[in-house]
Amino acid sequence: MNWRDYWNQDTPIYASERHKLLHYRLVASDIIGLIPSGEAVVLDYGCGEALFADRIAAKCARLYLSDAAPLVRDRLRERFGSNDRITVLGPDEVSGLPDGSLDLIVVNSLLQYLSRDELRSLLKLWRAKLRGSGQLVIADVIPPDVSPLKDARALLSFAWQGGFLGSAVLGLIRTAFSDYRKLRETIGLSQYSEKEKVEILQDAGFSAERAERNLGHNPARMTFVGRPA
Ligand SMILES: C[S@@+](CC[C@H](N)C(=O)[O-])C[C@H]1O[C@@H](n2cnc3c(N)ncnc32)[C@H](O)[C@@H]1O
């Protein structure tokens, strides 16, 4: 099994339905905060189930949701098929979008599952699809010093605030015995220092900087903003 196969199934990553809802609600409100105007065309790449995509779509002209997992795309089409501002795309279909047509591309919590070569080729694609005034926001990037323990602490703090602490503890135990932990040990997760991440973005034709805060619940992870240079 690889990371792509892993995500094409129901995973134990979310401790409960409440965890999943609060996670996607927070991510959606963070994405809404990045939308430059009601006319904007937005791509959420590696979007997962994007449970609140309708809220994001209400704040822009068009929202493209793209995910590699066919199961995830089927669920997105089921949930948002009747929303005429939302289009669900496979990763290959993103290359069919007109060049220079996107105002905002958000990539949240995906990089850790990509090799550096995969990232470089995606950066080329995203750079081509962004308007000159557009922004690429890559979030939830894991720095080299963030261990599974730090991730667990961030989850427990989110769970405490969100009222799902009990299920979060059980979820962490489940994860410890799951394919996720096995894959994390065998294939590993890609981790980047701030310096390396900025350099990779610059090499791909972006001016880049780290944002003050990360999207989502984990402040130990990093968000980067790239603009076509
Ligand atoms: C951790 S989830 C993140 C989902 C969502 N962005 C969020 O913030 O919760 C990673 C998602 O990336 C998708 N994915 C993995 N590899 C991908 C790739 N190469 N291209 C597009 N999506 C990919 C997976 O199917 C999964 O839904």
C-alpha cells in the first residue's frame, strides 16, 4: 500500500464524526479568509472530503475541488453535485484548466504524502494555472522537528476545545495500530525546513514566505504563501 491507496478508503484519522466536522469547518473558514474577492476562481488541491466546500463556494465565483482518491471524488460529487459553483476534478483534469485562470490555490495537509519530485512537478502545474496576481497557499507542512507526539498533543488540544477528547484518545490508540502508523514508518512522511520549502518554491518560479500561522488546528506545522515571481 502507498499513501494514495491509503487515502482511497475510510481511514481512522478522524477520531469521530465530530472531529471530522470540526476539522473541515476550521479548514473551510481558514480558506475563506484567503479568498481575495467574490469573483475569485479557487482550487482546493488534495481537498479530501471538504465537508464545508459549499461555504467556500459561496464566497467565490468558482471552486474546483481536486483529489487523487476516486472514493473521495465520488463522495464530493454526491454531496456537491447540485452546486453549480463547485466542480470536482481528478488530478489529471487540473492540467486541462486554462493557464493563468486561478486566483487562489490551496494545498492543505498534502505535502507530507508526496515525494520531492512529485512536489516539484505539481509546483510547475500550479504555477502555470495561477494568474499573475494569484496566490498559492501550501499549508500544514511538517517541519523536521515535529514528531508524532507533537502532532498528538496538537490533536488533544483541538479535541479538548472541541469536546471530543475521549474519542480523540481512542482514535490515537487506533491510529497507533493502523496502516497509517505502518506507512509512516515504512514510506515515511515528507518533512521540510522553512528554508528548504522557500527555496523549492523559489526554484519553481514563486516568491515565497512563511505565513504567521498555519491553517487548521496544528500550530507546530507551517504554511507558505507563494506568488508568481
Ligand atoms: C490529509 S488529507 C487532507 C485533506 C484536506 N486538504 C484537509 O485539509 O483535510 C490528504 C488528501 O490528499 C489526497 N492526495 C494524496 N495524494 C494526492 C495527489 N498526489 N494529488 C492529489 N490529491 C492527493 C488524498 O486522497 C487525501 O484526500
